[in-house]
Amino acid sequence: MDRSAAARDILLLGAFEEARAAAAKAGVEAAALKGTALLELGLYRPGERGMTDADVLVRPSDLEAFERTLRGLGYEPMPDSADAWARPSGGSAPPAIIDVHTGLWHIRDIEGLFNWGLEPGPGGPALNREDLFLHCAVHPLLHHGELTARALEDCARLALGAPGDGGRFWAGVARKAALYGIRPALWPAARRLAAGPCRVPERTLEELRPRGSEKLAAALFEKASRERSGILEYLLPVLLRPALLVKYAVPDRRFMERRYGSAGALAYLLRPLRLFLSVLLRR
């Protein structure tokens, strides 16, 4: 175990727990995502997986209240980031960083998720195991244009740790993948998991298999899962959610101010060029 990584994980988990408790006092629900959630569930020990920040999900309508909570705890917005907040740590330790999310690209209705998709967790509301699995499986493809070994390990631990024989878990995964319309994005992870660390029931594989018009999108997700692509990093989310194209081209004022320091006309005119250069640099 890497002791410095373990110390970092403990610091970040503590920062998240502190922020969640403070937010709850203000009437704001906050749920852990990604490594923060996996660490809190005990699927990893501190230092075993490693984190650079603590990811947290809040309702879009609660964003301002949650950010006020972070300011009250000594956090400030990180430069050149639309979502991250940082607070200095003592001594030579790196800062505590909390990455705030108000949406998941594979789920349209975040308000609905908070209403019916969260469960009581160790210290507050948490994604249920099926939703956390889906998030871990599709997030790297939708946000980074790749499927990492760590993401597959995260998924395997969630599946292998499911209660009973896992039948109810896999049934929930298949049902929600269809409900969210994410079979093309999920298929690369499902195939690899079935061939390796965990048994995916044949019935579930058939339910997850892309069909009809989904097959073209699934082929592109599969291509990205084999070799990272800067172009596909931006294309894949739009394939799944075409409405994201507008969000890419014309982000809201808050994003522009946080990311570029300006929401003026020039900043918006330069946005397509910045996206183009970003794609070239990540190829």
C-alpha cells in the first residue's frame, strides 16, 4: 500500500464527509461519486485505488447553496476549472479538492434520481449499487473517450460484492441501462467483465446487447474502449445525448466564467477554436 496515497484518500474522504454534513444542515443532499463512493462503501481500502479529488453529486437547484457551504468551509474555486473547489491543507500536504457535479451524462433526470434513485448510505444519501456500477462503466467513455482498467476493476468489485448470487443486481443493471438508453455505452464494459473477472448472466448480456440503431453507436464506443481518441471523447456523449451538442457549443455563463474567466462575446466566439485545439492536442 502506498502510504502517501492512503493519506490522500483519507484526507479527501474526510473532506467529503465534512462537506456533506455541513450541506445537510443547510437542507442540501449530497451523494458521493466514483472513488469517493467506492471508498466509503469499503470496496477499496485507503491507498489501494488512489484519488486526486472527492467527487460529489448535488441537485442542480442546490448548486448555489452547496457552493456557499464550501465557501463557509474555506474552499475557493480552482482556477481554470468549472466544477472543482480547493482548500489548503496543513503543512506540505496537497489541498483538499472537491469536484462538484450537478449531472451525469448518462441520466437525463437528476432530480428524479435524487427522488427515487438514492439510498441511505454510511453517512448520507448514496447512489444505489446498480447506478454506481453504470456510472463507473460509462463515465470514462463519455468524459474521456476511453475505458480504463481501473473502471473495469471498479465495476467488478461492485458486481462481485452484490448481495446473494447477484441476480437481482444484474437485473437492475439491465433494466436501468434500457431505461436510460445507454446500452451502446455500457456494452464494452459488459463484454469485458463477462470474459474476465465476474460472471455476467447470459440473460443479462442479451438484454444489454445493442440492437437496431444502437449498433452504430456501440461500434464507436467499442473503438474508443480499445484505443483512446480525442475526437471520440467529444463525439461519444453527443451520440448518446444529441442535446449535449448545444451545451458544448454554447455553455452557460457560469461555465464560461469558471473555465475561461469571461462570459463575454469574444470568449463565446473563441469557444469553437478552443474545442478544436483541445481535440487536436488529445489525439
